[in-house]
Amino acid sequence: MSTILADMYLIIDNLKENITLYWRLADGWEKKEFDRSNGLLEVIDSLLTTLGKDARDLKGIVALLGAGTFTQTRVAATVANSLAFALKIPVAGVTDLKIEKIIDLLENTPVGQYISPKYSREANIGGVSS
């Protein structure tokens, strides 16, 4: 993993079996999958530590929304919003990852605008459909 960074951007994909993080480096995007046994914040902290960075180096965050479980989607949106709020950086939610458009998306998203989870289907709480 390269540690020479331009502005650092992070994409959170918490929707699959593993957690996948994408980050923008000086020479392009890289990604790494992490075991789900660790929480999302712990995984992000581990990545930043490995890169010799901390959360203050982030310039924007994107969360993939919609295809995972209710809890995975909610966690991704909550972590992305919380980091964006604390760091005063833009956050965006997408349902389709078009990595080449992420920087433009974040540069055109105002700080203080937060994301709402998008779900792939209606809620089914306690076996009762709404």
C-alpha cells in the first residue's frame, strides 16, 4: 500500500460479507477488504494507521447504500455522517459505485449536508411486512 497521498477520500462499502474500504491516493484509488469481525470504525482506524494517517487527513467520505442488510446500511450511513460532522468534511451516499465520479461528487457536496440510508426493500420487523 502506498502512503503518498494527495487529498484523501474514503469510500465505505459495508454491504457485502466483508467490509471494503476504498481510498484515494496520489496515483489513484486502492481498496482493501476487512473481516467483518471487527467493527467499521475499528477497520477505518486500522487502515488510517497502516497508511500513517488519521481521520483529520480525510477530505470527504462516500458510503454505499441500499444493497446490504438494514443494519449494514444503517451503520455505513451513521459512521459516514458522524465522521463528516466531526471533521467538517462532505459526505455523500451512493447506490451505484462509479469511482471515477466520486471526487466531483464530494467537491460539489456542501459540508453539513448529511446522508440518509436507502434500503433495498421494505422493512420486515418481527416477520411482519409493512
